[in-house]
Amino acid sequence: MAQTDPESPAGDAAGGTVEGGGDHGGSWGFSTRAIHAGQDPEPTTGAVTVPVFQTSTFAQEAVGKHSGYEYARTGNPTRTALQTALAALEGAAFGVSFASGLAAEDAILRLLEPGDHIVMGNDAYGGTFRLIAKVFGRMGITWSAHDLTDPSELDRNWPEATKLVWVETPTNPLLTVVDLAAVSAVARRRSGARLVVDNTFATPYLQQPLAHGADIVVHSTTKYLGGHSDVVGGFVATDDPEVHDHLTFIQNAVGAVPAPWDCYLTLRGSKTLSVRMDRHNDNAAAIVELLQAHPGVTSVLYPGLPGHPGHEAATRQMSGYGGMISFRVGSRDGAMRVTEATELFTLAESLGAVESLIEHPGAMTHLSAAGSPLEVPDDLVRLSVGIEDVADLVADLAQALERL
Ligand SMILES: Cc1ncc(COP(=O)(O)O)c(C=O)c1O
């Protein structure tokens, strides 16, 4: 879908290719890329950090003769830097940023036409389900939910019109792990179906889906990439030039673009992704230990546990198990009591930031999936373990668990 917009050159500067930043995205290590890819000092002033180009338009020397930027919906240098940096983190040729994770998902879903089908997992972020079922479902696009932990089931029951296979791994909120190479092998056998992976929970530091057969990677950068609960955003990475053309066209044609200040905040947050993720991993491991030892907790859902059904796949495709943990307590009342009793773990939606959060998915983030195949158990509690001192987190959760 390589359409061009007569009002936009949508060239490399606007699209944000890795090569476009003049960086060493391919050879640098992860943390170096996070700090430097697409982030050379600003040439006019030497500013070391990428400035917030808070402008809606750009002066032209003559009609059509400009620096590569003409109008800020089409392209903005702060956004280019963000796109280049995040693409480098995913090891992708192209990156395109959006105003939210759902706007990024919406842009991908616009690859489809009436009559096309989406295969999705039977556990996913409720907002993704709402977008697919209630927005795209009304436009003649069909969907089905599958247990993607069993790719042979998908192979046997493959809907012929499938154009996208939409995978989250680990999933929100049940922390289910999908073997990306196995699902990608099924999708590859069926010509024309692209594999989309929502990498929000793992982050590119722990998992790079393009290396495991994904065609498109999507993020809510609101979460770990931004990392500080201060900005909403979305991002898509791909190596496929056709998908990239489609995304930049939609970015400009629909206009769900992130503001320059939001790009700056996300870029600033993503510089420290590796050190934050190491601490999230460590803190989560201590919290898992506490939960496992508690008699009131009936199950702990965390891919780092050897007994987790997806542990082997997670170990193959991830370099750490992340900061998200869910657990069940046997009753909705118990779950409500625990979520309302913590002090350091703030009761709030969202995840992936420096501060710890707790929530009840059934009544909060996943309410929109109630009554669907993606409905979540009502005794489930979800934790986003932050990077505070682990002893304080353990003490806080331990006193809340006394309410069980
Ligand atoms: C896994 C996942 N994907 C996508 C989204 C949507 O992102 P946003 O809230 O930035 O639109 C979320 C939001 O919670 C999420 O958890």
C-alpha cells in the first residue's frame, strides 16, 4: 500500500528510518543505541539532548525547497529522533510513532479490508480486543480468539481469510507466553498473513520479536519505554517497506501523531530502559517469592517460574522475565481487599513505570472484555513491580496480603 500523499513527501526524515539518523544503530550495544541512536548533538547549537521542536510548521526557502520538514503532522525532528531510536532498539529498519498505543494498533489494523480476518490470542489487553471487535468488527473485518500457546490448534482451525495474527507475549493480564517462532511458522505457511507482536510487557530489552519471525512489532510506549507514568504514546517497528509506507501514510493521513514534548519525554525515558528493566526483573523475583509462600494466594502467574507453562518458550525468546506479575486469591472480595490495602503499590491502571502499581483487571483494565472469550477471572490481581527498594515493596505487599 505504497500510496503517497500529494501534501507530504513523507521521506526518510519524516518516517524515521534507522539509517536516516546517521548513527551506528546496527553495531552498537543496546544501551548505547538507547542513548545515541538518532540522537546526534543538534547541529546548529550543539545541544547534546534532542530539542523539543515545538513548532507546527517549517520555513521553506522556495516553494517545495525545505530541510525535509514542512508541516509537523507529517514530520517533526523530535519525533524522527524518537522513531530512529526505538527502531534501533527493536533491531528494525523502520519505526513510526503515534499518539497512543491504541492509535499505533489502529494504524496497523488499517492494513485490512472488509472480508479480512484477524486471529488473536484468547488473552490480550482489553483495549486491543475492544478496538478489533467493536471498531474494526463494524467495518466488515472478522476476528477469532485462539489459544496461541497451542499453535497446532491454530494450524488445524486456520480461518482462510486471515491477514493478521495478533499476538501478545507475555499477555496482559494472565502473563501467558506464546512461542513466537512456532506461531510465525504457522502464519508463514499461510501466504499473506502477517504476524503482529505487542511487545509492551517484555520491551525490546528483554525480547525482540522481529528476530523470532514477527513482521510488525507494536508498543504502548506509555509503559516501560516511557517508563515514568508521565506520557501516553505508541510505536510500531517493522522491516517491511510496504508496511512502513502504509504506516507513514496513515500517520499523516489520519494524524494521530505524538506531540513534540511527548516524543521528548518518551525519548528521555527510553534512554534508561536497560537499567530500569534489570531492576524490574530483580524486584519482581522477590515479590514472586513472597506470593508463592503466602497461603492465601492460590496461584502466581509469572513466566520466570519453572512451573509456568510458558517458562521454556520465555527462556528461549526473552532475556529476562520482566516486572509484571499476576496472582489469584480465590475470591473477588479477597482481590478487592488486597488491591485496596497497599500503600506503596498505587491502585491505578497502567504499568511499566518506576513506581509500583496494583490493580483488579476484571473491574479496571479488562472491563471491556467482560462477557467475551477474553474475560479475565475476577479473583485476579495484577502488579506492575516498580524500581523502589525491594524490601519496602515486599513489606507493603505482605501487610496487604494479611487482609486475605
Ligand atoms: C499490552 C498493551 N498494549 C496496548 C495498550 C494500549 O496502549 P495505550 O494505553 O498507550 O493506548 C496497552 C495499555 O494498557 C497494553 O497494556
